[in-house]
Amino acid sequence: MGKFDHTEKFDHRYLNGILHHHPSVADCFNSLGLVTQDKGMHEPSLIWFHKALDVYKQLQNQTLIADTISNIALVYFGKEDYRQAIAAYNEALAICIKEFGIDHEKVAKCYDGIGAVNGKVNRYSEALTFKKMALAIREKHFPADHPDLGQSNTCIGTTYMSLGDFESAMWHYNKSIQIYEKSIPSDHPRFAMTFKQMENTYENTGDLKKAKHYYKKVAAIYHHLFRSNNVDVMDIEERIKRVSK
């Protein structure tokens, strides 16, 4: 948290020394938005992002306009204001498609965001459609073992699980693991994220033995990354106890 406080103080000092119509002022506004967003301060974050957006619009920088609107969407997502979040994502999406074409990574990120919002409001079929569209774009640009493809597959698997299609969910989770094994260290948090989804799927189907197997994989990664009193470590140990009864 200390580095974010330092960034915030620096940006405030910098803003006091320049004119607010200066091009670089928007970057400071955006930085302050990110800092306050990281602190969970949604309303101040929205204020800073909208200030940045106003300047970027004056500069007619479409890339930064789209990026800032996506940041605004994330804040609304964090506030659980899903109507505003999806509106912002759609606005960013329209700009990205116009500026970069339908197969750009920025378009994929917008699809991911729209998919995530749909998932939160239980529109799982729509969520699946957008997440698959995001994956299709990334598959055109990234090598087959790129970790972002693994993350996309995990997100798709989670949506299949919400739809009750556990077989398809596990297919995508296993696909993620295969990609990660070729691209990231074995103790990377992305492994833990996918293993958690796998154990959750097995627990939901009543296969507690396999659920426990994947819980232990998650625990091994967490113990390597965090201290024993870390909340995630303690939570996974409690989950192991639960499925061991």
C-alpha cells in the first residue's frame, strides 16, 4: 500500500505545479484513479477517471479514452453496479472496434468485461458467448502456450460450471493447466486459480476425493507464496478439513 500512497502524493504535487489543460495532467488523473481504485475507494476513483476522460476527449486520444472508460467499467463492477458497468464496457467496445478492428486484444478485454458482468447477473449463456469471443481473438494473436489463453479457458470453464455443464468445465480447466505447464512456473497463482475451480467442480459433483486432491495442490502453492497466517492459506486449509470429514 505504501507505494500507492507515494504515487498519490507525487501526483497531487505534480498537479499543483501544472495547468489542468496540460496533456500530461490526464495521466496524473488516471494514476490517481488507479490508486484510489486499488484502495477500494470507488467514488473518488470515478471522479479521477472522469477527470482523465475529459482531458483525453479534449486531446481526441481514442486509445486512452477507451482505456479510461474500461477503468470506469471496472470501478462500477467493483461497486456491483452492473448496469453502469456493462454500459461503460459497451462504450469502450464501440471505440475499440472502430479504432482497432474486431480482432484486437483491446476488443477481447471488453468482451471479457461484458462476459464477467453477465456472469454476475446470472446471464451465463451470454457470459459464455462473450468469453468465447475473447478467447477466439486471443487465439489469432498469441502462441498456443500463451498464459492468457490459459486464463481465458479458466474463465470459460467457470461459466460452464455455472451452467451445470461440469464435463465442459473440466475440459477447459484441463486445457488451462496444459497451457500453464508450458508457460509459467508451477507455483504461479494462475495454477492455484484453476485448481480451485477444479476442486470446486468436483465438490459440486460430490467427488470429495478429487476435490481434496486439488485443494491440496492449491494449498501447496499458497504455502509457497504466502505466510501461514495469510487469509487465503487459512481458508484453503479449512476447505481441506471440510472435504476430509
